[in-house]
Amino acid sequence: MKLHNFKNILPGAVLLLIAGLTSCTKDLDVTPIDPNQTMVPSEPELFAKCYATMALSGNWGGDSGDCDIDRLDGGTTGFVRQMWNSNELTTDEAICAWGDPGIPEFNYCTWGSAHPMLEGFYNRLYTSIAFCNHYLEVCGGKNETHTAEVRFLRAMYYYFLMDCFGNVPFATQLMATSPEQIERAKLFEWIESELLAVKDEMDDPVVRTSSSDGYGRADRDAANLLLARMYLNAEVYTGEARWSDAKKYAEEVINGPHKLWDQYSDNGMWTPYQMLFMGDNGENGSSIEAILPLLGDGIKTTSYGTSMFLMSSAWNEDMDVNDDFGMVGKFWAGNRARHQLILKFFPNDDAPEASINDMYVAAGDDRALFHGIDRTVAVETPGTFASGFSVGKFRNTYSTGATPHSTSFPDADYFLMRSAEAYLIAAEADAHMNNGITTDCAKYINALRDRAHKAQKLNSYSLDQILDERSRELYWEGFRRTDLIRYGYFAGDKSGQYLWEWKNGSQNGASIPAYRNLFAIPASDMTANPNLTQNPNY
């Protein structure tokens, strides 16, 4: 089944079915607009909606303005947008110039329980869980593979809640009023058991392109990679390290069909790394690395919250040299790199004021996709876009030179899971099992460096070197907050050992207390659900 047109396959009955879904966990029931209307659920459309909630804010996407969640607009609740904001703007990798409510609090790590974007992310995840619960109640078992995938998706949505909010409301049925709160470690056990139960019922791993049946759907490698990611962070979530399990499931992915994409574009203009984040990434070969792509199409599947956000929020018109952005007039000029991200590529603090193409050459690393012309490398003024290097990692250009479907919305898919992560998980887990150094799995780090044409290769890597390599490979893909927490560098006793610009509101950075390793349960849900206990100090 293709999902690329999922915005157009939700018929009227299904739209009525989901229109009454409320935003909070107080009431996860679904009510039709007309209670006298009899509706027959459509399995393919409900199945598609369980995926579409990650790529579209509502049923129609783009300029329609609709949103699945009451009281909040689509931009505030877009899955990728708020996953990214909460996990990148709070770290050493990104800062935003905008003054929208919630942005400065992310920039300075000073959020509270009434943070509108965290509320949007939280409610998006619970709305997505409600879609999955509804599918499983009315269509579960009609298609065994679809049922396994929906259980996987539900587990993944709970994973993000566990990671960000800790002890959260938990319901596996749609009819749930004021759900009970589950302890983080118990939720970990439930997610683990779900993934282990369904992964062998999911499709065998196979490489697909955007024209293939099943492109955009999760296969067994998605479950293996999510297990590996969870086990890597198990000590944070449960107090018990699971390094050997992390390595085991990461190598399941590494040894499967999803490989690192390592070919230049046929015209020689684009590096393998760039091709992962371009408008034709579903067709240019780089989807060999895509384990779970979220679909985008400039005409059929449009959104302000997925790949468009990652492009437009980071670009300004002075970066649009030779039309290499791939869209017209969509320069939002907000997000850019903090100085500490640039130092990962230029440890001697000698990054040039250069274009993107000249920057990665100067770095000797294809992943250094930064624009430094008329920019300062240090973020001296958070509200000024030119204060800080710009990031040109995501663009809508086609690597073949072909014209995108639209210049208003991108065609680029967002690779929510890609195989490079597995390489990094295996290396880090191995280092933890070998006194903080990996030798046997150095080959995985070197494979990433080979792909990036980075000359320096080592025979072993320390844990801190692996953390830096994760930043170079995965920056701006939503991993950084979790990584820094795992290493103890985000908040708590060790947080003063690693400072970044504007951490805790100080230009030179300051430590932040341990309670900020979790976000607050949104105040709106605390009011709605008497069974909830707020995270400490909020």
C-alpha cells in the first residue's frame, strides 16, 4: 500500500469519525459531528491516518489551516516541528531568532508547564495514540501486518512521551477518561514488550523508493532501530543499563538491507550526505538509508510542520545562490546554529565566512552544511538571524536538476529513522561495554566518516568522541537533547561541565538543574486529569 497520497484518501465517513477527537487525555473518545449518523470504519483510511498524523497537522494539510487538535493551530502541533523544537532548540545545536511564545524559553532552557509548543507536542502525540487505539479497536486483526504496524506506531508515540515527559497518562483503549499515570520504567517495559511482540509480524526489511508499494511504512528494521535507541537510553529511563541489547538490535539493522548511501549525484553536484535531505530523496537512491520516511509532496502532501519547517525556518534569501533552495519566497530566517555546533567541525574555531559549498570543503567533512557569509559564528544576539551561522542541511532542490513539483511546498521526505543512527548506537554501546573505548566498532564510525569524505580515521573512539560524531552526523534531526541527557551534560551535576551559548539564559552558558531533564506535564492536562502528578519543580 502506498501512503504518498494519504491526504487525499480520507473519505467523508472517516473525516467525521476523527473530527470530534479532543486534544487532551481527559477524554480520548471520538464523537461524530452528527451522532445520528451511522458510520462504517474504513480500514485503509484509518491505517493511513495513523501515519499521516506525523506528516500532516489535520486532514487536508498546507494552507487549509485545519488541525486535528482543538484550540491549537497546525503549526503549533506539527509532529516534526515540535519534536525538533523541543530536542534541538534546547541544546547546543540550534537557536531561533523568533519571538513567538515559547521560543525564547526553549532558547534559554527556561520553559514551564504552560509552554504552548510543549503542549502542542504532547497533544499531538496523544492524538496520534488515540488514532492508533481507534484503529486497533475497530480494525485490529483485519490485516495482520497493518495491525502490527499500528501497534509499532503507538509504541513509538509513547516512546517520545516517555523520553520527554517521563511518567505520563497511559491508555490502550480509545474510551479512556482521566487515564492513570504510568511510571517511566513501567512504560519502558510496555513499549519494549510491544515492539518485541509485533516486529516479526511486520514486513521484512526492504529498500524502497517513493514509487514503491509500502514506501513510508515501517518494517521490521524500524522496530529493531527503536529498540536499539531505547536500550541505549535504558539507564536514563529505568536505572538499568542495557548496552549489549542496544548493540544487538543496532547490528540487526546494520546487517540488514538498509545501508549508508554513499554515491554522488549523477551530475556530480551533490554529495551523498546532501542527497539524504533534498527534494528528490525518495527517488535519488538515498532512500536505501531511509528506515522510516515521513512523506512530503509539494502538491499532494503539503505541510508547514515537516520538511518545510526544517528548510524555510533556516534559510534566508542571501543563501539562495543559483536557486539551490528549491522553493520561492519561503525564507523564514529563524533557526540557525549555535557556536558549539560549528566547533564540532572546526575545533580550532577557524570556520571561514563561506558559502555552504565552500564551508564543507574547508571543514574536510561533507556534513558541514553551513553558510557563514555576512554571519557571525558566535550568537551574540539571539533575536538576530545573522548572529550565528546558517544551516543549509535541508533543501527542496532535486539532485538531478529536475524541477520540484511545487516551489511553495517541498517534495522532500523527512527520514525520521535512517540507518546511520544504528552505526552510532552500536559503537557507543560497545564503548560502554569496554571501559569507554570502542575498537571493534570503530569501523562503524569510520564508515560514516568515509561517506562524509573526512580524511581522519581512528582505530578506536572514546565515548566523548562518539558523542561528537553523533552531532556531526545527526545534527538538527531531533536527537541532541536525549544524547546530552544520556551523557549527563544537559542538566544536573555534570551540566556545568559542558556549556553552550545562552544555556540557562547566560550568553556564556550556565548549568541547569536536574529536573529540566524532563519537560513539565502541560498545565492544561494537569487541570483536566486529576490522576496526574506533575514532574518535580514545575
